[in-house]
Amino acid sequence: MVFLYVAPSNQISQRYSKQINAWIYPLFEQNWRLFAPDPESLSRQISVRTESTSADGTRQVSDWLDLTALDDADVKHNVFPSHTTQNMLRRAWTSYLETHGGDDRSHSARALMFQQYLRNIAAQRVSAHRHDAFQAIQLRVITRPIAAPTPPHGPPAAKAAVDTRYLPWWKVTSNGN
């Protein structure tokens, strides 16, 4: 499947493009950024909180868990950090953003897949750091522009606006789906 995805367009890859793309995305996506990387112009802090219902029916919402900080710590304290550690959460968010825009609605099967992928990553990370049961999660994404370096004798750059986005609550089951 990867061969058909990266090979020049041909009758087979054109005929089976839907099946090939379903197999490739989101885990095996190929691109040329290794040779021509796009530098990040935004810094994103992705956090998650959980919702659970106690035995008496009271709704309980946890504090925010900073998933980006956890990933950063894993990279910083690892001599050979994996590509997954460095990019899984960031790429999942970017893919979600590309397929959902600003309305957080899945308008295609691919968009729904990226929503589930992002939800599953968040649920898995929460489960690894908090051992309480939960029925739903919510993500918060704080986006800050990365300022260009200021010249040594120039005026300081103006502070750019920070965007905070709250995603809807997503239900999860005991197995994280």
C-alpha cells in the first residue's frame, strides 16, 4: 500500500486511491518535509481534562493535564527520542484542524477518523498519567504565534494575540474508544 501511495500515479493507484488513502492515513502519511521542512510559526499547547460521574450521580471534571508538556519532557529527557514522541500529538491536531476547520464537525469519514485518532491519543495519555475512570474528555488548544527574532537595537515586537480553543466533550469507553 505504501508503494502504491508513493509511486507515480498509475491505473492501479488511481482506481484504488480510496482504499490506499484509508490504509495510509493517519499513521503512514508520506511527505517531503524531511528535505524541505516547514518551520513552525505557531506554538500549540494541547491539554485535556476528563469528566466522570460519581456513584451518587455527581458530575466531576478534572484539572487540565498538559499533554504538550508531557511530550516535551519525554523528548528533553531522552537521548534518542522517537519520531512518535515528538510528533504524534502535534500531527494529530494539525490533521484534525485541516479536516474540521473551526466548527468541530466531521464532514467526512476522513475527518471522523482524525477526530477519533486525536481523541484516542488524549484518552491513552490521560489513562497513563491518571488512574481514575472517566467517561468523556475535552481538549483545549492554546495557540501562540512564534515571534520573529528582534534586532539587537530595534524596538521589541508587539505581543501577538493568543487563541484558546475548547473542543467539545467526547465520550470514551473503558477501552479508550
